Amino acid sequence: MSLYLLIGTVYMGLMLGFGTCLAFFVGFFAIALFLFFVVKMRIKATRELMSCKDHRISLLKNVLQNISYIKMRGWEMFYSIRVFRLREKELGKLWK
């Protein structure tokens, strides 16, 4: 594979000039470095978003499993506020 890259680079240098070839590779690696950091930030944001979703879904699962007890005690508003707060936090991470 590296032999093909070397031959292609030499051929491109002969056809276009070695200055152009050097400028191409400098630009290519600069863009690759920039994209590396962009993807790294995106992965971090996605992990934070998934963490917020996990908390909200676990609370909803708990509410659905104990719905009769929550209704008997009159805690619907308390749990709906908790779910909405977690949803707002999740949306904040989504728009970040």
C-alpha cells in the first residue's frame, strides 16, 4: 500500500510540480487534523446526550412500573416535573 502511495506521489509531483504536491499534502493533513478534533468533540457531545437519555428513560421506566402506586399517592405532578426537567436537560445537550 505504501509503495502505491509513494509511486502516486512521485507521479503527481512530476505532473504538477513538487511544490503543488507538497501544498496538497499539507492541506490534506491540516484538514484531517481539524476533522479529528471535530469528530472527537462530537463523540463527547453524543456521549453526554446518551447519558441524559439514559437517566430520563430509567425514570420513565420506574414511573411506568409503579404507576398505580404513584396515582394512589397523588404524585403525578411531582414525577411529571422530574421527567420534564430531565427532558429539558436532554434538549439542552442536543442543541449544544
